[in-house]
Amino acid sequence: MAAERLPATGSPTEPDADPRSGSWGCDTADVVMFHRFLRMVFRDAGSVVDAVADGDRRRTTIAVRHLRQIAHALESHHHGEDMFLWDDLERRSPACALHVEQMRAQHAEIEKHLTALGASVDAWRASARRREAIAVREQLDRLTAALDDHLGQEEIDILPVAATSFTPAEWERLERHGRRTVPPRWLFIQLGFMLESMPAAEQGAFLRALPAPARAAWRLVGRSSFRRHRARLFPARRTTT
């Protein structure tokens, strides 16, 4: 994936002097949460494919739209990291440079898997046949294996360093980028899957942290919209959100 590069922001000269937040250091738990969402939706994507009968064009279309959307979520997340994370982290924490280079290489590898997945999904959409569905399943398996390795290494080698290398305001750039790249029609669906990826004890706190209008919209229309979407993907499953 060709990533746009932002101008360098420069290394901090006063580690405890952030003019906007008062200190360097940020909470990277939001990325861990999003990684958990990505692991779940890609792990379950194979079941989405397997649930479609040979020749069922309607269900194929539903599955293909879902696969394209989770691929978009992953690409957008990686694009945000490419823009806002690697250059500053490499400059501010030179000891982390090797790990940053590994992250860049892994992003490039995953982008190749996403491109291959996209081609196989297009072929399945055109035919709705089991042969092409099997090819999609194989590409998903390759992508999921690479993604699991990448996310685990990022959480071990990158996020602890990032937590002491960025200000809260700087880290918020990733979150803003993520929000901007979610298509409106996918907002409630992604929120539902994110909630589902959390332990039940965390779901209430996550919802309470949302702005009041978002909480109300979720209660009024979002939850039911997500449940309908999920039922189309997994007819035999029950939702926990």
C-alpha cells in the first residue's frame, strides 16, 4: 500500500512539556481494542464464506460486501499508522528503528494479501460458485495468519514505546483518521462488531464513553441494524450485543 507521508513533527526536547496536554505519554489501549476487532472479524470471515451455498448469488453479494468492508477497515487502520506513527516513532526512539522497519515490511506484505483477496472476492462475486469461494477462503487464511503475527508483534514491540513517545494530542490523530475513514453505512455495523469483540464487562463502559447522541442512536437504530446484518452473515448464531 502506498502511504502518504506527513511532514516530520520533530523530536521532543522537553519530555514533560506538552503545550496541549501537559505531558508526553499517551494511552494506546484504543489500538489494542481495534486489533481485537480486526482479529475477530477476519477470524470469522471464513465462516461467512462457508455459510454461502454454491450458486446463491444473494448470499454471495452479502458476504462480498462484508469482506470488502473489513478489508477497508484494515487498510484504513494501516494507512493511519503509516501516516502518523512510523516516522515520528523512528526519530524519537531510535532503538525502535528495527521494529518500525519490520512493521513497514509487514504492512506491505499484508497489502499484497489484501490485493490477492480482493481479486478472489471479485471472481467469487461474478460467479457465485463454490470453486471461487474456496479460493477466497484460502486467501483469507493466508491474510489472517500474517495479520495475527503482525498485530501481536506490534502490541509487544511498538505500542509500549509509542505510549511514551507521543502526546495524547498527537495520538488522537490516529483515532480521528479512523473515524473519518468509516463509511456512514458501516458505522453501526463496525460498532456492533467492536462491542462483540470485547468482554461483556467492558461493553457498558465503552458505550457510556460515547457521546450522548451516539449512544442514543445506537439504542434506537444501531443495535437492531447490526443484529440484522449479523443474522444475514451468520444465520445460526445469536448476538451478544
